[in-house]
Amino acid sequence: MTDDELLNELLEVERRGWDALCSSTGAEFYGALMTADAVMVLANGMILDRDAVVAALRDAPPWRTFDIEDPRVVDVGGAGKVLVYIGVAYRDGDEPAFRGVMSTTYVRHGDRWRLACYQQTVIQG
């Protein structure tokens, strides 16, 4: 697989996740995508395991739309890859856009990618 093919494959998974967050199906999507010991490290300082992510997403308001900017893949060896990008997401109403640096660590399990760790850092300003 070429670097471009790998980037496109991981971006497809990441976009499906954002699409699920926009359609209020994020709990189901991430419940199935995350490994048993996966965590999400959120911009507000919370660290959530898979069960906490699923519970939080059941009640989360949907995003209206999102953009993924400047994506790149970091090879961490073995079956692991990290997708790093700037994410910009918008909710309905006057709420300002959420803009942050995102990194998602994926691990290849058989024929599919699984999320092992996700981290976001808010871009101020």
C-alpha cells in the first residue's frame, strides 16, 4: 500500500466517525471502532475509556458539519499508524467552530482498522 493509499484509507475511517457524530450515531460507531482498552483524551482534559465514550456520545448534540485539514500519517511501527490533522467542526446556531489538532492512533486488526487512542488539543484564537 502506498503512503497516499494509507492516508486515504485512514481518512475514510475518520470521516465515517465524523459523519456518525453529525448524524447522532457516534455511540454505536465508536463503540464498534474502539479497541477494548482504547481511550479518548479530550480538549477539556477528560480521559474516557470506550464505555465512557459510548455513554457520552449517546447524549451529545450532533455536529452540523466538519472539515479535515492538513492530514498526515505517522508510522509508529508494527500494525499502528497515527492520523494527525486539524479538525474544524460546527454545531447549529451561533456557537463558534471547534478548531483543534487531532490525532487518532489506529491499529490494524485483521482486515480493519481499530481506534486505540484519540487526542484533541484546542487551537486558541
